[in-house]
Amino acid sequence: MWHKHDKWQWNELQMSEFAEQLALRPQRQFRMSSTSRLLLPFLVSFLLQVPPTVVGLVRSPGPAGWILLALAVLGPLSLLLRRRIPGPVVAFVAAAACADFFLSTQDQGPPYIALAFAIVLSIRHGARVWAWIAVGVCWVGTVTVGVVLGLNWHPARIAITTLGILITFGIGEALRTRQEHYEEFRRAVAQRKQSEVQAERVRIARELHDVLAHSLSQINVQAGVGLHLMDKQPEKAAEALASIKETSKTALDEVRSVLGVLRAEGGQDPSAPLVPEPDLSRLPGLVASVTSQGIDVTLANDVTDAPKAVQLAIYRIVQESLTNVVRHAKAGRATVTLTADDHDYTVVVDDDGTGLIDEATGGRGLLGMRERAELLGGTLDTSSSPLGGLRISARIPVKEHDS
């Protein structure tokens, strides 16, 4: 039964996944076309400025009216060039807006809408400095000239225009900040997805190495036994061939299961066999397969229960350790000891072989075992064994996985 807190966490998880999908979705899927975004500011400013200016010109003909009409047309038209030259466009529109301010009265004509679009769009297109300097210089110059000439401008008109300019800059800066945060979020999500893909590749490579190294080692030994006993003891040779058949079948199933993850886009490949992940219950069979190759292996397992991830890691560590015993140690005896207490699961594999002269000679097998332990918060060490060969000991903390 869910608690309210659990339900809230589940909703947060859903929202996070939805945000990631939305961020990774190509922007063209939920944005208007490039042409529409180019034309919309022009059309809006043109329709809001030109028709009222024409009406004013009809009512009060004169040179000033024609200049106002030209300014009402040129401002929106210049917005069509904002992508190529956003800086000069905002400077030109700011100058045109100031000229319009001088020629019109408080009750004559609409506000210069093109300037609002020019400010917001120039900030979004990277001409932020142009916008602040051009608009600031033009507006301060306009007010200064008006005061010097003694023009009868109502203070409310100056205050409203100044407030409108500041609000427009605020909108532009907010949109720019939002876009930067969105792009940063997209990059972070894409980087995390890439890291997850890389981690999955490493995991699959580790699984394939463990499966193939152990299975091929067994097959190689059993094939040698079969060839040696083919004439003298045909029944033993037949047993070796049967073991090769069983080992190869199991290995092929595991390899196909792992590769099925790579082939399937949405999950497990349906054509791949469903092979359960190895756990502690398969350790006796693993030990028996190594014993059949002439190495005396003793298993002492005191771990009765553990999380699946821990069981898989323990199995693979034991499997790789025994594979190294068969392939490299030239050992005749090995022991596998599994213990658990309140703090750690412990795995110790000893052999009486040649030992490990240099840790670098451990190759991918030793590195893979250490990675498995560290992924679960544990450690893996190598040292000399009391049996005379190599000791591999791994510790995986209990509290990291049990709840």
C-alpha cells in the first residue's frame, strides 16, 4: 500500500522522465516553422502601427504625417533582417522610435511596437549589448533634446515610455535566461544518457568476457582431455564431448541473451533465449565444472540470502577467479569461501598455483572483478594465498544494498 510520500516520489519520477523526453525531443516538433517565426513580429507590428498612422494622415495631412507613415513601415520591415544583423536592426529601430516620439503627440498614433520586438529578439539573437547601448543612448538623447528644446511632453508620457522599455528588456532577458537554462538542461540530459549508454556497454562487455572466458577455458580443457583419451578410454572421451556440448550450449544462450539487449531497441530481443541471471544457487554447478577438469575445488558457502545484484557479482567474481585458476595458475587445488556478517559479504578464492607476479598481468579479468565489487560499493584485493598461490578477496557492503 502506497503512502502519500511514496506517491509524491513516483509523481516526481514521472515528471523528471517527461522533462527529459521533452528536452531530448527535436525542437521542430513543438515549435512553429522558421518562416512563421520570422514573419510574425513583422506582421504584428505592421498591422498595429501602419493602419492607425494612415488614419491619422488622412485626418491631418502634412509632411509630419508622411514621415510618421514611413517610420511606421520601415520599423517592421527592418525586423525581417534581425537574424542576419540583429545589432544594427535594433539600433535602427530605436532611432526610428525616437523620431516617431518627436513627431507624434501623446494622443496621436499607436506606440512604436516594432521597438519592443527589436529589443526582445536582439537579446535572444545574441545582440544584447547592442540593444542596451542603442536603446539607452537613443532614449536618453531623446529626453535630453526634448528638455533642451523645451518641448511640452507630459511627464506621464516619459514615465510610461521608460517603464515600457524596461519591461521589454526584462522580458527579453527572461527569455534569454530561460533559453540558456533549457539548452544547459538538454546538454546535461544528453550527457547523462551518453554516460548511461557507455556504462551499459561496459556492463555488457564485462558479461561477455566472463561468460566467454570461463566457457572457452572449459571447452579447451575438455577438448584436450577428449583428444588424449580418445583411443585409450573412449567412454571418458565421450564424457568430455558431452561436457563440451553442454558448456557451449549454456555459453551460447548467455551470449545471445546479452547480445539481445544490443539488438532490441525497446528492451530484450524476443528471439533471444530467456536465461536467468546467475546466482548463488549455481555455484555448486560452477565448482563441479571446474572439478571435472582435474582441479580439486572446495566450496564453503555461508551466504544464505543476498540481493540479486550481489549474488550476480559474487557468482561472476568466483567464476572469473576459477577461470584464472584453470587457465593461468597451473594449480591442482582451490578453495572458495563465502561468508556474511552485519556489515559485509566476503568472497575469498585461494589456489596453490603460481600466484600473480604482477597485477598488470591480471588483464581484463582482474579489472572486471574489481569493477563489479566497486560498482556495489565494495573492494577487491589480491595477495598471497596460504595454499601457496594467489588469494582473491572481495568485500561488498551489506547496507549499501539491503533495506
